[in-house]
Amino acid sequence: MDLYEAITMRRSIRKYKTDPVGRDVVERIINAARLAPSWNNRQCHRYIVISDKAMRKALGELLNNPSAECYINAPYVIILCADASDSGYSGGKEYYLVDCGISMEHLVLAATTEGLGTCWVGSFRENPIRNLLGISRDVSVVAITPLGYPDETPEPRERHDLKKIMYEEAWRKG
């Protein structure tokens, strides 16, 4: 599968098969995330790979998410963390969120290329997750995703027309 096909095929998967995923595949996916560009090449992203079923279940319960079952069935849950001091701050912007967004996008596209599903979750209460996983207070929990073989095939969601989001030479000119 080429990059454009992976971008087109990627979906948020909320139902997973319990089929195992090889550790070599997981490491290839995390390696793709590791290769993402970052502010001043500071590489602030860190990944926690959870395979223990009881821990996956506990994470699903902490998220208070209607699709908590996916954390039980998917063989892995991936937690993306960052120490903001390992990234940049310029012009009033903390770049660790950009760095992590790029890295996580590499991860979900690599997973899609491997035939696996993900569901990028960014809305959660950090402290319960920090407590469960022993994450230091100076480290941000940025995103979470289950990782496994999809047990659903969601239809593509509607996207804006290119003419609505692409301008020529100036804001809203085109």
C-alpha cells in the first residue's frame, strides 16, 4: 500500500478482533513514529506500549469512552507522551503538541499500511492515566490509541471540498 492509499484508507476503528499482532509489526509502527520530524530535532515523543489485557481494560475504563470495549479486544494500546521541555516554545506556541501530532500521524498511517486499525483519542483526564502508568507529572499524556486488526469497516466520512480549504496567494483568495 502506498502513502496516498494509506491516507485514503485510514479510519477510526472502534471494534477490534482479538487476533494477535506480531511484536515486530508493533516495532515497525513505533519506528515509523520515531522518524517523524520535530522542532529542532528534539524528538520529545515517547510511546508506552501496553499489551497486558488487565491494563488495557483499566485504561479503557479510565477513558470513560463509549468504545471502551476496543481497549479490551485490541491486543495493544499505545500511549503517546511528551516532556514539553524536550521540545520548543516560540511565538507563544508549545511545539511539543505539533511534534507529537506529526509522530502520531506517522503511527496511524504505518498501522494502516500494516492492515491494522487505530483510533486516535486525545480527550481524556491525564492524572488517572499518569497514576495508572507511573508517568511523572512533568510529562504530558498527549494521545492514546488501541492497535489491532479491525473488526469493522467504517465508511469514509465526508471531507470539505479542496476549493473550500485551499487558497491562492492570500487568505480566502482563489
